[in-house]
Amino acid sequence: MMKKIFFAFFLFSLFLAPMYKAQAQNLSTTNTTTAVFDTTGFPQWAKDMRRWNIITFGLFPFSMFVVTFSMDMIRWNNANGMDFSDQGRRYAPWPMKSAGAFEMTNDEYLRTIMLALGVSAAVALVDLLIVNIKRNNERRRLESLPSGIFEIERRPYPEAEEPPGGNSE
């Protein structure tokens, strides 16, 4: 009975959805071609944290795959020493699992997620350290340059002298 009421409410809200349309923006009054997002107002630490955030969450799916595969390999080794028989592959990682495979417990799955998050955050932290070291080295290099105004003297390139003995054709 509850499912029917939920389904009826869901359908009713779908039929009402066209009534609640948002107004579109009038593009003739707004000039979007000259609007450029300027990041010069943000402090450097905010830009660094945004980079760390992007790397951490972008790397998470890949680290989750690697950590899950590694955890399955460890479970398989601990369970039966990586036995390749049909019965022994019940603990094997995803591509080698047999029918009736043992799934991870909630505790193992939570440990896997936390480990994947830790790996992603650690890689992002290493990237943050490398970028900061490069930035500081570049700042030190620029500060070590002599100060003042440089005058560049421009002269024409000296013409090559003719080899002795005339033309060498």
C-alpha cells in the first residue's frame, strides 16, 4: 500500500514539474563574452587547497580500484595461499573470482575506503609539497637576481671577414 502511495505521489510530481519551470536568462542584457573569471583576488593557500581537493577526489576512483584489488589479493593469500582451484578462487580479486565468491565484510569494506582516501590524500599532499618547493625555488632565484634597471645595448652583428686569398669558389 505504501509503495502505491509513493508511486502515485511520484507520478503526480512528475506531471506538475512543467509548471515549475525556471525563467531563462535574457542573453541580450548580459554580456557573457567579456566575463572572465579572475583568480588574482584569491590567496595562494586557497588556490593550493583547491588543487589538493581536485587531485584527492580525482584520484580516489583509481586508488579505490588499486586498494580493493590489493585487499582482495591479501585476503586470497591469507585464506588459502592463492589456490587457483574453483574452490580456492572464492577469495580471489575481481577478474579471477569464481562463482560463490566471498564478499568483503562491512569492516573490510570500510577499511578499504579509508585506505583509498588516505592514499589519494597522500598523493595530493606530495604534489602540494613538490609544487611549493618549485615555487619557493623560483622565488629565491628571482630574488637573487641583481636589482636595478638593465640597459641593453644593441649593435649590428659584425660582418664576417673575407678569408685570405680571395674568393674560395
